[in-house]
Amino acid sequence: MEVEGRSNEAPHDVENPNTPVADLKRRLDSLSRRSSDECCIYRVPLRLRGKNNSYTPEVVSIGPIHHDNKELEAMEEYKQRYLQYFLHRNNKVSLEYYVEKIKAQEDKLRGCYGNAQHVKNSDKFVSIILVDAAFVIELLLRYYFVELRDDDDWIFKKPWMLTNIVPDMLLLENQLPFFILEVLFDPSKVRVESAARPSIIKLSYHFFEKVVGLQMSEGASNFSSSSERPLHFVDFIRTLHLENLDTSRAGRLQSIPSVTKLHQAGVKFRVESSNHLFAIRFHNGTLKIPKLKIHDDTEVILRNLIAFEQCHCTGNYLSDYVFLLDKFVDTKRDVDLLVESEIVVNTLGDNNKVSTMINQLCKGVALDQGNFHFGGLADDLNKYCKKCRNRWMAYLSQKYFYTPWAAFSLFAAVTLLILTVIQTVFTIISVYQR
């Protein structure tokens, strides 16, 4: 007899292959066993991406994430030609040899992308990695050794091609794990007149040195002697900016006056001679900031460096740097002052564009409230601005001594006032004596 309100079915019967629970069990069993520690190439989170297009390649796909983008298919033939050049350079090694080398690393490679890649077919995944890795290696070699370029090479024959490709190589979603480039690249196979046989590290530094436009350290050789290897190009660029980083003055996150307010408080702005991006110093009323060149790709580079930090890193140093810039720059007037001080080199032409760009960079960025890299600097600037004496001295200087003629006019007016007072005093004394 069936009890009212109950069913004879076994809703939690795991053995029944048609139940939702059994289906869930199959999916759990099929989950990847890869370690999350391997993951270093991510899809940019929506909170950072918003409606901005700085994370999607426009010309060339590198790696599996954007491989199926129809708008990038035109570059596939160029990439395959570069693979052909790569194989000819290594004429004693077959295509199958490189396929097997990548297959041996397939699990590690897939782990680098985590859940960001969706290519399930093994042969297709290996093919993507091989074609793209050969393309990158050949591109770096031809940039370093001019004699390797030929008349059929459209990328170097048409300069605009390279200009369009480079930004795509600095996108977080458009990366290859660096270790696979080292696995496939053999410096001894490069036949050139030069005796130099640079590593893939030095080829990469030479390629990105001028392209990036930020103040990178000349520390490419440090990677060669270090046990730590870059994870990919975005990590490579970030690490070069963190060379010799001084973390002793980190502090809590706090408000920071804009450049205009600092100027009104009497702060002077000078270019810092150091080529270290983070060497921002304040001493005796002078704020020294390393030169920053703003060009067409600056926003793309900074956004992807920040995205990598937000997804992968424990130290948000570049995020802190951009946050500091955002606080320094509120309006076009702030950029004007930085350009006048030769701290900012604006190749965009319009200072208002620079102001807008900087103010958009930190949207969605999470910062460590208790460990802000520029906490000590912010504290010094705030203390200086709160002193009334500094504000009054700045007001007098900017109001009456901003040009030699203004200073001369003030001096003449004060002299005239003093002479008038003296004349009045003598007149009073003369009248009193009579």
C-alpha cells in the first residue's frame, strides 16, 4: 500500500544513470585535476572590462581564447607562413617533432589557461599552440635581426602591420605561456652573421623596450640568472617595472590632493632622473615624478597590466601607481601642469583626452586598503598641504611673483607706499613743530 504524499521513486538513486544526481556525479568525476597554481592567463572580469575594448585583440589571436574569432582569420595565413619559416630554420627537425614536444606539455599548457580556454580537442589545441608559438618566435627574431627579413615578409614590409600587431601581444587574454617559447626556441639554429645568440628573454626585451613606453628597468639579464621565469609577456613587462622596488613606505589608503591643489599649496614639480616608474619622491616641497610618455597604446598596456595584477598577483603595485595618477589628475588643468613640468609627454595631442583616460583606468579596481604602496608619500603630501604658511606663500608667489614684471610691479607699489607713508609722517611732524 502506497503511503499518501510519498512516491515509490528513489529521487537520490545515484545508480540510476538518468537521474540529475547521477548526471551531477558524472560531471564532478570529469572535472580537471589541474592545479589552480598553474593558471596565469585569464579572461578579464566583467567588473574591469565594462564596455571597454582594451582586452580583445583586433588583428591577431595568440593562444586558444580568441582563436575562433572570425574577425582575426586574416592573420592565420601570415602565422602559418611564419611556422613554415620556423621549420625551414630548423630543417633537421620535423613538424612531428614539435607536435610531440607540445603534446608532452599539453596538461601544463591547459593548466595555464584554467577555465579560460574552451578548445577540448587535443590535436586542435596543440596545433594552435605550435602555430602561434612559431609566429611569436619568428616575429621576435626578425625584429632583432634585420637580415632575417625578406621581400615576402609583409609584416615588416608594411610597417603599419607591426604597429597593429604589437598591442595585441600585450593583452592578458592573448598570451602564450612563456615556458613553451623557451621549449621550442633553440638559439643555435639562428643563422646570422652576428655572433650574438640571444635568449628568448633578450629577444622579448628588445622587442618591447620601445613599444611599451613606460619606464622599464633594463633588467632583462636578471631573468637569465634568476630561477623565476616570466609567465607570459604581460608578466614580463610587469616584472621589469618592479625591479628594485622599495616597499618600505607603504601605508594605508587615503585621499591624495590633485596636482592643481598641490600647486596651490606651493608644491614644485620636477622630472625624476631615475628610470624607475615607482621612483616618485617628495622632499622640501618638491615632488619628483619619473617621465611618463602617453601614446596610443598606453591605455591598453596599463589596463592589461592591472587586469593581470587583479586576477593573479598578491601585490597590486601597478594598480596603486595608476590609482595615484588618478588622484593627481582630476581635470585637464592637472595634465597641463604635468606637461609644463615635462613630467608627462603627451603624444595624443589633447590634454583633455589624457585626463579622461586616466580617470577611467581605475574603474572596478580593488585596492588593499591597509597596504597602499604610496601611503607614505600620500601622508607627506597631505601634511604639507595642511600648513597655512605653505598655502599663503604659494598664493603670494603665484599671484605676485609669477613673472619678473609682476614682481617688479609689486616692488614698485610697495616702494611707493613706503615713500608715501614717510612723506605723511614728515608732514605731520612738520605741522606739529609749528
